[in-house]
Amino acid sequence: MELSDANLQTLTEYLKKTLDPDPAIRRPAEKFLESVEGSQNYPLLLLTLLEKSQENVIKVCASVTFKNYIKRNWRIVGIIVEDEPNKICESDRIAIKANIVPLMLSSPEQIQKQLSDAISIIGREDFPQKWPDLLTEMVNRFQSGDFHVINGVLRTAHSLFKRYRHEFKSNELWTEIKLVLDAFALPLTNLFKATIELCSTHANDASALKVLFSSLILIAKLFYSLNFQDLPEFFEDNMETWMTNFHSLLTLDNKLLQTDDEEEAGLLELLKSQICDNAALYAQKYDEEFQPYLPRFVTAIWNLLVTTGQEVKYDLLVSNAIQFLASVCERPHYKHLFEDQNTLTSICEKVIVPNMEFRAADEEAFEDNSEEYIRRDLEGSDIDTRRRAACDLVRGLCKFFEGPVTGIFSGYVNSMLQEYAKNPSVNWKHKDAAIYLVTSLASKAQTQKHGITQANELVNLTEFFVNHIQPDLKSATVNEFPVLKADGIKYIMIFRNQVPKEQLLMSIPLLINHLQAESIVVHTYAAHALERLFTMRGTNNTTLITAAEMAPFVEVLLTNLFKALTLPGSSENEYIMKAIMRSFSLLQESIIPYIPSVITQLTQKLLAVSKNPSKPHFNHYMFESICLSIRITCKANPEAVGSFEEALFLVFTEILQNDVQEFIPYVFQVMSLLLEMHKNEIPSSYMALFPHLLQPVLWERAGNIPPLVRLLQAYLERGASTIASAAADKIPGLLGVFQKLIASKANDHQGFYLLNSIIEHMPPESVDQYRKQIFILLFQRLQNSKTTKFIKSFLVFINLYCIRYGALALQEIFDSIQPKMFGMVLEKIIIPEIQKVSGQVEKKICAVGITKILTECPPMMDTEYTKLWIPLLQALIGLFELPEDDTIPDEEHFIDIEDTPGYQTAFSQLAFAGKKEHDPVGQMVNNPRIHLAQSLHKLSTACPGRVLSMLSTSLNAEALQYLQGYLQAASVSLL
């Protein structure tokens, strides 16, 4: 694409169309942009547009498109996965790096943010080695005195350096941080001091203060990132400057910076909360160096907490301030600060209890923004909520003062419950706070999977459950006091390991009943609680709650779960769908009577969501539930597979025709499962689809490859003879797929899965003409790029070929490609590499194949190949007895296919569509060691004396000992 006005105009038009709400206009435009992504100058056209376009909406759209383009394509994956093209050519890369910083600094803030993100993505890959002048270019801009430019630099530095907060320690990381500190720490400190001075100078100028405080927030964030890994010498030497200024900023209160907005945190709150974070970092990691400053920070933060209001805008500040106290009170040598009973009472009364209250804002979120409420409350993304911070402070204090703290809070809990009892409809929030207090007091350690794993011995959880939780859940109306209902259900969920099983069983009908609650939070929690209870393990690793115990509730459980999906706001509720999946899995054949109605509802839901798939987890559990319905029903009645096909194929056809990318990999998995249910034939409906599955466009998407390969394997397993007779013209297409897959380091194993199925199932005469070409392709790949994964798959394939067609056929095909090739493969590949093969079935195939080469291949006994007979036997005994060689050369630790960037839908394996491992050797050989002994016995009978003399002269003693053990176990001897 040339940098021409015509191309700029075209690009502008397509960008406009990508903003159109009508999918018929939007989708083709997105497809066009996707198609030109690999063209030279495309990114430069985008940058030109965002610089020169007259329309602001196009500037913003171009900046977002550019950032996403960089995100997808900057990383050069070709080094790692060689068949992924590098979409950005070198000249474009150089041009982008030369122009992006000045362009970002001269752009308006909205665009500046997008370009700043793009710089940090490029920086993650190229800085410092391939972009050495980035830092100098940024630091030089500090001198400009223009805070729009300075903030652009700070924002970019922040997005570039924040990864230091979560990177693993390594020499490269230290080297990079040292380089950054040498160039950046002093200018940053000088900028910090200068900005603080300017704040005093402009103390009465509101607009100047806003810009300066934006800078201070970014400087404070950079301080956190640069100090996270270790305490840099520079910051240790300049601690006085930083800490004194941080402290004075914490106590600053400028009326001009206060906002009227009760929701949105202002600049002052954001700065103070970041300073609390910085202080907590030093208190936790560098407590010795920070000790002189700690008492004044504790005082300042305590005063901050006592004087800050309950408005939502202060939430981040208050939670960070409480987190600071929590991190301090856990450290043994700060213990003395909290020992006094009055101090503890004061903290409980003035900090913890007020911040555990359920506020009007929480109530609003509960009712009107339930998805966000659930995400924060259930999934623990409430890191910055007051409640979570107060809860962490309770846990921190309990570390050294469990007795006194539990004592103080028990009093609070009792008085709150008494208040509630006086007038429940008015005082329900008191009970809510009491439940939350009990929860935070009782839970010492928690995991998502198991709930609470360690509890406070001083709190009687079962008694509290029976007296205060159960009555709420037993009340006749499910819609009364929804917050308390949600609290009660969450209590069961959290303490499911501490509450006795009989209480859990009594709770199940109550939870099923609450699936009908109007409140989204309540019915979601009920579904989630049931799903968690159904996964609990009892003795012998069986489920704690059995299908028999659930028998009385099956109908009402399934009815209410599916009804819950029709409640407003929950039509794609992933917790309900996960509970449906888990119920099927637990109840097994008990669900069979309800399958006709269930599969109808699942199919309708599938059709509805396929129009616009937006909830990946919901979709995944829906397909899992469909697979479970099929598995459970067809296990009891294999004939039922036809009725599932009738129900599902119409929807599947629509999904395939409309190219619903997110669903296609799932459809292929379900189809594989259905096809594998057929015994020995392929229904015509499948055969009609077969040619379409070989279309190259389907194989372009990484997410389609594993399920498509499995589906083709199912075709070959169930109807190879049908394919050979009715679709012989499609065999080259099938081999074309194998050829494409084998060329890719990421997908070569999938190519071998397909090839192995072709060799195992297709009638020999149907693939005769292609066999030699298959081997030539494999040798070409071996020459071009030999990886451990490829070698392992190749070894399994040649041994499977040997089992299927005989050892002599294997030797003949090798030697027909090139004389003495068979010997080279034995010497260079099979003997040295066989130890790398992993997996029971794979090892068995190799053992049986090598046994055939040793005992059923005449050239091994009377040609120059004979010298390889003993080394091959030795290698086979090694495969049986030595540990697997799982070493992988360093350069081969390439990324998984899921990590390759792009528009690709990643492949998500359906657990309940999994296929049983297939053993092509099967009953033919049960024990490969005994099979070796029997085959050697047979060979020695055919040529007496030969085998024994070879063994006694050349086989090493240890291997010989193992071999004698095999012969003994097989009750045979060698002649």
C-alpha cells in the first residue's frame, strides 16, 4: 500500500464503517482491514491519518486500530512458530519507532493514551536492545517545561515500567532496570522536586494544579514500579527527599482540588492512595531502611482514615490506607504499635466496623449492576473495596491478637444482630455487617476451589449457621431481603468445608428454591453454591454429595436451573450454565427422563447465542452440557444418537454457514463425539459434509485445527472403507491437510494424528500410490527443521506403519527412496532417539514395531543391517527399563499455539467431549516385553544358534539380564 491520498481516503471510509452499528456494514469493513494488515506501509497510513485527518472521530479510531494492530503483530512469532508470518516489515518497524514518540507527545490526551500503550507494547519487545534511544528521547522532553508533553512521557514510562511489578527475577530484568535507573532515576527525582515547588507557586490556580497533580500521580506510580523488585541504591540515598515529600502530600488538603462528584475519585484522592501503596511497599519489603519514617506515616494514614467520609470517591484511598495498616500489623517488629487494648478497640470501632457497612452505593450496585457486584464479591476482584481491605486488616490483626480481636468483635456482632431483631425490615444492614464480620473473623485461609481451608477456632461456624443463616433461607418468600439471602448463600459457599454434611444436605432444597429469586445476585449465588457443593470430594475421591442423595430433587433442580436462564438479566448467566453442567455430571443417568426437554432448551439457547456470541464461559459450559447429555444418554442407549443429530444438526449447519468463528471448534468436537457413537458406519449426513471439512480456509484458523483433526480421525475410524469407495477423489485432499500440518512446528503433531489414522484404518490399496510421497515429505521436514516433538511423532508413525504393513514393507519403502536409507533411519533416529517417546500407548506401538523389525525383517539377519540388530535390541530394552528422556534443547521451548497473536479464536477443549485413548495394537499384544520374548523365540527356531551367539557376544550384561527375565516370564527359551 503506497502512502497516497487515495489510500488514506479508502482507509478513512473503511474505518468509518467499522463504527457502524449495522453488522452488515461493520463486518465487511473489519474483514477488509484484516486483509490489508500484512501490507507494507499500512501502519504508517494509520499514523498519517491520526496526525492529519480533520475528523476527530477518525483520529481516535485510527489510534485505537493502530494500537490493536501493534498488539497483535509487533511480536515476531516467526522465530518461534515458523509458519506464522511476520506481518510488519523492517522498514515499517524503523519508521514507526522513529515517529511515534514525537507524534504521541503532540497528540491530544485521548490519542496520546492509545499511542502511549502502543509504545509500551513495542518497548516490551524491543527495549532496550532494539530501541536504545527511547529513554534518552523521553528524558530529554522533561526539560520542555510543557506539562502536556511531560505527562505524555510519564504515562508512557509508567506503561513501560509497570511490568517490573510482576516479572520474575532474572539477570536480563536486573540489567534492564539498572539501565532505566541510571538514565531515569535522577531526572525523575528532579522533576518530582520541581513539580512540588510549582504546586506551592500555583497553589491558588486550579487548572495548573490539576495538571501538576496528574504528573505527581504518575511520578508516584513510577516510584512504585522502579522500587518493586529491590531497593535501588539511588532511592535509598534519596529516601529523605521522597518520603518527606510523600508525607507532606498525604497531609495536604487544598480546597481547589476537592471535587463535588461523590462517585469519581479526584486527583488528590488518587495521589494519596498511590502514596499509601508506596508506603506499604516500603513497610513490607524494606522495613529496616523505612523504620525512621514509619511512625509518622502510621499517624498520617490513621488520621486520614478517621477523617475521610463514606463517599464512593474515597473508596480506593480508604482501601489502600487500610491495606497499609494491614501490611504493617502483620510484621513482628511493628507489633508493639498495636498491642494496647485501647488501640485495638479504636481500630475496630473507627476503621473496621464503619468500612464494613453496606452503603447505598453497594445497594445500588447489587440491584442495578449485578454483574459487576458479583465479579467483585464472588471472584475476588474487589481488591480495592473498603470491605475487602477491612477484612484483610482483621486477618492481619488476628495474626498476633486473635483472642482480643475476636472478643471485641463478638460484642459488635451480638449488638448488630440484636438491632436487626428489633426491626428486621429497617435494620437488615446491621445483620449484613454482622455476617461479613463473622466471615472475615473466621476465615484465615481461602481458595477459589475449596472455599475456606483454615478457620478461626474461636468462632462456632455451625452454630451461627443454624441460628442466623438457615432461618433467612427457610423463609417462605425468596424475594424478601435479597442482600441477606445472598449473604446466607455465600456463607454456605465459603464455609462448605466447615459446616457438617447433614446441614449441607438440608441446604440443597433451599438453594434450589432460591434459583427462582428475582434478584440476579441471589439466583446467581444459588447456582454457584450448588455447583461448588456438587464438586466437593468425600472419601475415596467420590463426590461428597451423591446422585442417590440428590434423587428427590432432580426434577425441581433441572426445572429451576433452566427457568433461571429465562429470568431478566440472566439469559447468558455463566454460573447457571456451569451449575447445569455440574448437575448433569453428578446426576448421570438420573437425568435421562428429562433429556428430550433439556436438549430442546439447550439447542434453542445455542441458536439464540450464536447470533452474537459474547460470553465465552457461558458458551463453553453450554457445549459441555450438550456433550454430557449425549454421553449419558448414549451410554444407556446407543441408538439415541440419531435423535441428538436431528436436534443439533440444523443449528450446527447454521453456525457453519454463518461462519460463527467462536463456535466452530466446539461444533466439530460435538460432531466427533456423535460420530464416535456410531458403531461401524458413517451416516450419509456426515458424508455430505466430508468434502467441506477439507477446505483450506477452515484450516487457516489455529483454533479449528485440533477439533477438525479429531473429527477427520472419527471419519477414518468409523468409515474408512466408505471413504475409499465413495470418496476416493478426496484422499489427495486429506493428504493435503496432512502436508500443511506437518510443515508447521506448532501443528506437526496434529498432522501425525491424522496420518496415523489414515495408515491404521484406510484399506491399504487406497493409499498405495501415496505412500512413498508421504515418507519423502517427512524426510524433507526432518532435514529442514528437526525438533524433539517431530522426532517423537515420527518414531510412533514408522512403528505403526511397521505393525500395519510389516517390517519388510517398511525396509523396502525406505530403501526405495534411497539405497541404505533403512540403515540410516535405524542408526541416526530410532536407536538414539527412541528413549524420548512418552505415553503408554506410544511406547507400546514403538515396542511392537521394533520387535517386528528385529524378528520379522530378513534383511536384519543377513545383510549389512545385521550390525544394527544388537544396538536396536539394546535400545528397545532401554525403552522398557530406562527412565524417559524428557530433555528438550533450549531453542525448542517455543510457545504454544494459544499464544500466537492474531484474530484467531483459541481452541478450548471440551472436557466432556474427550475421547478415550485409542490403542491401535489393542489386544493383539498385551505385554510388549513378553511379546518380544515370544518373537525372539520364534526367530531362534527359524535360525537356530544365530540369535544366541549375537546376544552372548554383543549385548551388555544388564540388558541381557532383563532379557532373560522376559524369556522366563514368557516361559520360552532361545535355541
